[in-house]
Amino acid sequence: MTTIKALHDKLVNKEISAVELTQATLKAIKDREGKVDSFITITEEAALAQAAAIDERGIDASNPVSGIPIAVKDNISTKGILTTAASKMLYNYEPVFDATSVEKLYANDMIIVGKTNMDEFAMGGSTENSAFKPTKNAWDETKVPGGSSGGSATAVAANQVLLSLGSDTGGSIRQPASFNGVVGLKPTYGRISRFGLIAFGSSLDQIGPFSQNVADNALLLNAVSGFDPKDSTSSKVAVPDFTSKIGQDVTGLKIALPKEYLGEGIDPQVKEQVLAAAQHFEKLGATVEEVSLPHSKYGVAVYYIIASSEASSNLQRFDGIRYGFRAEDAVDLEDIYVKTRSQGFGEEVKRRIMLGTFSLSSGYYDAYFKKAGQVRTLIMQDFQKVFENYDLIIGPTAPTVAYDLDTQGHDPLAMYLADLLTIPVNLAGLPGISIPAGQVDGLPVGLQIIGKAFDEATIYQAAAAFEATTDFHKNKPVIFGA
């Protein structure tokens, strides 16, 4: 498996140039795109121009991501590059500014090769809710890739790129990472600036990295983390070197395994893989003990009230007046609003807008939104109580492996319940990673490792120790050999 370090060494030693690496990446994207449909936009001309400029000024030997190509989820603003959020509403939108995370990519001489497919406005768990096309799982074209960052996950899994950025509101990085057998991290809320991320649920959204291995994931997090005065929720907590604990053993670490994460609704074969992973950590010297997160069972209900309420507020800006899609058959201002939003938004987005508007409406606010906020606090307190005695929490990333395409679209509740293991982490604002930890019926199983706020380094320590002593990350889809 090629690593970022190996590629960077070749760039520094002039064995390859940034232009040659970008050309090879673009070829890999085009050769495999017909199988997975990872991308909405491929930025060939801009990427090659950027690579040529990097070659001219020279690769930064001290920066391990200098000259490395990357893909970016299509809800992250890129100046002059189509940014659609996979919605008809933004089918022609080219931002006039870069997201802070994108500015940081450019500042680190990383080369953006394209924008990846997703569920519209990040609402969905299968990347079938894109207005343009569904993305397919890199292991099996008949299966979903997960969502909403499915394109970012499959681009890495199919070896189109080695790194990508996604966003995670209720599991949208970790769940597709699990389904595609790659590494995906949701950082602590506030670790990466949300400026330029098209908002879904503002108290939940967080940008994060995908990669093929743990060390590469940490390198990308190094590049994009940090305080941003343009984001009022950005944290001033110092950014460490997230690779600093990689290579350290896990002897003495105390790991919690919540009984709720192995209960009803979890596929027995997935449960078996996770229990085997827990035993493996014990063999490595960690202590693993069962705990309880009693309020986690309310996570899905709380999430879909809070996230939908925030979405109904955030999506008011898409009105057909200032930018994006506008209905052509409108006769007056009110008609523009109604028809533009009716025609421009997909079914899942409209469903969540209606749910959120109802939850915020007079007479229902106290019963739904306020109550959800109170239960969210209880979920946070559950995590705080566990982390008083434990360093990490582990469990399945998703209750099942990837399911068939077009099987849950008719049943939104089934798709919502698929996020029951990832949602509580977003509600509590904590960091969590998914790493490959086995297979069921030839499809990857993800192990979720959850850490204390701003302690991504310990998550990487444990994830890297597991990766170094198992072969699950070496199992790759057939498309890798294409």
C-alpha cells in the first residue's frame, strides 16, 4: 500500500514531480470513475496548473503533505470551482471564496483534483440522495457506499486518491469509512473551521479526513486543524502533532465497551468482529471493560429533531433570489419561493425541512426542540461519566455492513436508525474514528474508537496499534487491481 510519506519522499528526491503525480491521480480517477461514481466535478486543468506551480517553487521537504493530491466533498466551498452540495438548488454555483479548510490545503501545497459526490446537503446515509447520480460501494457495485460523504470514501477506497475531506453531522464520515474499509475521522467539534462548509446542522457539522491508513489520516488532520476567527464555533485549543503517539503501544490504556453498542439492532456477525477487536486490544496490553451509556438509545430521536431544526433554518437562504436554481414558471415573489424550493430541493431535504419547521413551530418548540436539547445534555453527561475512568470507548461504527442500493430509500426511518452508533458522538461534540476491523460476507466492518474532546492523538495511538498488528487494512476491493 502506498503511503503519503512514501510519495512525499519520491517528490522530495525528484523521483516523480507533482505534475506527474497529479497526472497519475487524474488517470486513476477517470479509469475507475465509471465503476464507483465518486466525483461530481474533476478539476483537471486547475489541478495540473497548481502542480506545475508547486514543482516550480519546489516541494517542501519539511511538510509531509506538500505536493499530494486530494479530493474534497462538494459541500465545502472552493473558489471558482463548482460547489453544488449535490443539489439541483446549487447546480451552477461557483463560490467567490474558499473554505478555511481549503485555504489550509492550498497553504500546505496540496492539490485539489475534484469535488466528491454526496447526499444532497449532506442529508442521507447512502449517497443515493444526490441530485446527479448515486455513488456505488467500492467493494460491490450493488451496495451503497454509505453517506453522506460516500464519494469521499469511495474515492479513497477505490484508490482514485489517497486522501479526501468529508463532513460528519451524524456519522457521515465514519459510516461510509466503515462501509468502504477505509479510515475516517470526525474530529472534536471546533477542531477544524466550519467556515465555507455549507451548513446542515450547525451545532453538529464537522469537517474531517479520509485515508487508507491511520498515519496518513493524522497527517491530513495536522494540515487542516486550527483556530479560525471567521468561525465563531472554532476552538482556540492548541493543535498538537497528531502523529506524535503513533507507534506507541496501548499498554495501560483503559477502554470502555458500552453494552448499548452491542444490543438490539446490531448484526450478530458485526458484533462478533467488534468483540474480537476488543480481545485484540486486551492482548496488546489495554484493559477493556463493559460500561453503560444509558441515554444513547435516545440519540436518533434527539438528533433528527435538532439537526432537522437547524437545517430548516440554514436552508432558508436558498430562495431562488440571490444565486443557484430559480423556478422559471413563477408569477410573483411568493411563487418564486414556493416553486424554487419545491423544484430545487430533493425529497429527503424537503422531509427534513418540514420536520425541523414543525419542531420549531409555536406550540411544539417546548415539546420537541427544547426537550431534545435537554436529552442531548444527558447524552453528553453519559460520555463525561465514562471518560472519568476510561481513555477511549470502542464499538461498531455501523450496525450492519453495506446494504443493497435502492432498499432503504422508501423507508427513511430505516436509514435514520442506521446512524444510531455514530450520532451520539456528534451530539456530544467528541472525536471518533472508524478503522477496518474485519469482514462479513466479503464486506468491510468498521470499528469505531471514540476519544475525549480534543484528544484525537490517543485515538490515533490506539487505531495505529490495532492497524499495525492486524491485516484488515490490507484487504482491498477488487477495483484496486484495476
